[in-house]
Amino acid sequence: MIGTTEPRRPRALMRLMIIVLALMIAWYLVTKVLSLFDYSIGRKTATMLTVRSGDQNVQVSLQGGEWQHADTSLRLYSGDAVAVRGSADAILTFFDGTRVRLDQNTDAKIERSDNIERGTSSLELSLRSGRIWIATPSILTNSGVIVRTVITESASTEIPASTQAMISESTITVLKAAGEGLDVSIEGADNEHVIVGEGQYLRLSKEAMQAISAGTDPYDFRDPVTQQMLKELFLTESYALLSQAPAPVSGSGTAVAGEIEGVDLTVTAPENHARIVTKTVTVKGKVSNRVALVLVDGQSVPLGKDLSFSVDMSLGKEETMNLRVEAQDMQGITLDSIERTITNDYKPLVEAVRFKSPVASGGTLNTSLKEIEITGEAPAGAAAIMMNDYKLQLFKPGSRTWSYLASTALGNMVAGKNVYTVYVLDADGNRSQPRSITINFSLSGPLTGTGTTEPPLKQNAPLMPGTLSVQTPAAGNEATTDQKEVILAGSTAAETYSVSINGYTLSLYLPGKTTWNYIASTDLTTMKRGRNVYRIVSRNKDGEILDVLEYTINFRP
């Protein structure tokens, strides 16, 4: 038995070794396939498009398709393009935190956005027109090798870490860069590389490109950045906006919180394109600790201890408004700015007038009198009273009564139907709902209706102001009573021919008498619960106004 089993041991051991070797080969092949699979997945990294303002002027083309309006927080991939057609503020944020701000009239295409875990990651942007500001993160924020390239018609530029630079077709301006700087490969020139370091700019105009092609040293077109360049608005705004550490975007395309509104300024209200139905709009938000001052449409706004702000801004009369919020540092440099476009849907409610005589609102008077005084009450806040689009000249803001003379002699009353429409204007020019009465005038027609007697003749400014006064129920301009009937009595000038109260001419008053009286009564409907305003007018024999006085009785039973 021993002799038969011992020869089999080498064979079993050999088989085991073959199985182990096969498993090792299979494991190696699987890891290779998985690495290729990981690589293919890594290539599909998102680039976040943030539209900070002017979203109607930002368009995207997805995989070479038609241009369409872009929404903020849109994820773009290799082969997608973005264009700023007018005034707008758009930023691209790549997987490593590199941010690219697009200027007006700029067209750029994402050629590559490859985040490879085991290998060299790369991002490549083709600038087809306009100019961009690019800000790359520091070396410390990245693990692995990342190659960043911006391609224009004239050059291909490799961007190192910790870069802040402006790139266009004709100029490369570098404010900050790690190492030696940006490595620029000039198109059409064999082995021509130019290093553009911090504080330098490179001119690549048509003339410069022709000279380089003819053999001129490209370094002849590299110069120091001038103070005049540092005053350029797009440069200064971009440098301030993107100077802090960038927020990266994960491989799945999810943006890190805080990147949408910007680093130094976040506006939480109002939303862009909000419709505001109130007289004011509340602007709220928060800033970083670098911010010393917040301006809303140029108005300074106080900051809270938690670096938040809130202010109510009055709406103008424009249907569409643009609100600009700016965050500035201690030196007054704008670190960040955000615009909000809102629609003004505020419809102010202006209280309408009330007619008191000769009839109530909506009423009709048939008369043969050639002159009728129309009177009424004005609501609080009335700045002007308009009668058939004519502004009553004697009405003063704050007055609670008004009057208007309808007369055949003045031409504002004619035979037949006469409609008198009144509305109120407030201080902002907003108008109330109109109210109307109708006067049918006929020389032979009967007089019907209530509250009318022989009217005054003229609507002049008072000739003897201060001659009218009230002594009863209390001297001055106001009294309070709990009685249902009150005698309103006072004095007037000896030149007085008639006295009227709220359009009613006192029938018992005798011309030349220096005293007068009037019954304010709930039974006579000349007084009601609450506030009652009596407009007292004295006139001379020519029908001219001598004085006007308003007296208020507060009836509180």
C-alpha cells in the first residue's frame, strides 16, 4: 500500500501549483480590466457651471448640439461648450477646484476633464473667443499629477498650481503662479516655449505672431504687468472673487456647498426673477470674514455678529429692477458682487373719495341751477384730487374735504347729461378707483336730489384767511362728543354774504352777520359715528371765497 501511494504525491503537488499559478494569472487579468474600467469611469467627471448673474445671456452647447439657455448649477462634460453673449457672470468649476470665469462675449469648450485616481489627471479648455480668468488650487490641495491646459488659436498654455491669470487670444497676464510660471507653446513656431511668471504678461497679437514666425525671439514680447493693467475691471473683480481657496467638485459631479453664490458673498433673498407684490423688497444674505462692507444698490448695509445682513429696499416705478449686492474689504476693493433681477408687481391700494353733495357716489341730480358746488371727503394720504383729469387747485395734501364748482359760465356744465368722475393720487402718483356722479342740467327741469341749495359762484383762493372760526362745541379745529346732536357755531367777517358747510348754504344766515350756526345731528344725517369733517366756506356778495376752515367732530356715543 505504501508503495502505491508515494508516487502520487509529486503529481498532486504539481496540480496544486498549476491551480495557484492559474489563479494568480486570472487575478492579474481581472485587476488590469478593472483598472481600465476605473479609468473609463474616471474620465466622466463633471464641470460645474455657476451663473451668478445675467442668466439670460449665458448659453450652453451639449456635445456639439444647438445653443440653449443655461441654468445655474448645470453639470458639463467633455465636448460641452459655454458662451456668454452679453452682460453676465459665469464660472466653471472643475473636478480639482480649478475655476474659470468667463468675460462678456466669450466662447469656451471643455475638451477634457479626466480625474484619474492612478495616473495623470488632465483638464483642457479651448478658448474660441473672448477672454477668461483662471484660478487653480494650491499644490497642497491635490494628490497626484494634474495637467491643466488652455488652448487658443495662437498658443497652448499649461497652467501650474496656485495660478491667478487672465488669458485671451492676444494676451496672457499672470498675477500669481507656482514655480516658474505658465508654460506657453506658440502655434506655428517649432519648439518655441515661453515661460510667463508672476507679474508678467505676454503679447500674442497678430503682429507679434508674425514676428515670431519670422524668427523673432518670443521673449521679446514678454513684459512686466503695468499699474494700468491692474485697474482693468474684469481683472480686479476676478482676482478678488477667486482669490480664496477654491471648492472642488467630486468625481460624480456633485458641487461642494458654498460654490454657487461665491466665496465671499451669499444672497439668500430675493430669488432671481422673483415677483414682488409689496412696496419694499427684503435683501438678505451672508458674507465671509474678509468682508468689511456690504452695499445694496450703493447703500451701505449693517452686518450682524454672524456676518449676515438684511435690509428692506423701496421699489421704484419700473416694472423690472436689477438689485446689485457688493461685498468689499477694508480697502474698499470689491471682493464679490451678485445681481438679482426682480419684477415689480406691487399694486398700491389708494382709498377712493366719497361724494357728500349734491348727491352720494353713483347718484344722479336733475337740476335747473346754473351752478352746483360738488363736495366730498378725501382719504388719508391723498396728495391730489382729480376731477375729470383736472387737478383741484384749492385742495391741499392732508385736507379731509374737497370741493369743485360745476357751472355753465365756466363751461364745465352743459345742457343735458354731465358726468363728474373723481379719483385720488397719492404721493407716489398711484391712483385710486374712480367715483362718479351725474348731473342732468335743464333750464326748465325740476330740482331733485338732496343736499343742494343755491351754490357759490367762484373757486378762488381765500381773500380773508383767518376770519372764520368755531367756538362751539369747542374752540379750535376739533371736538369730541357723545351727543347725537351738536350745535356748530362760530364767527365770520362782516363782509360775509353767505356761509356754506360741506356744500350746503346756511339758509338762516343773513348777509353781514358776524356769527353763524349749524346743526350736526345723526337724525338729520349730518353727523355719523366716528370722525366727521365739516368744510366751512364764507363768501362775499360776488360769490368769492373769503375764508375756508375745516372742523372735525368725533362722535363717540
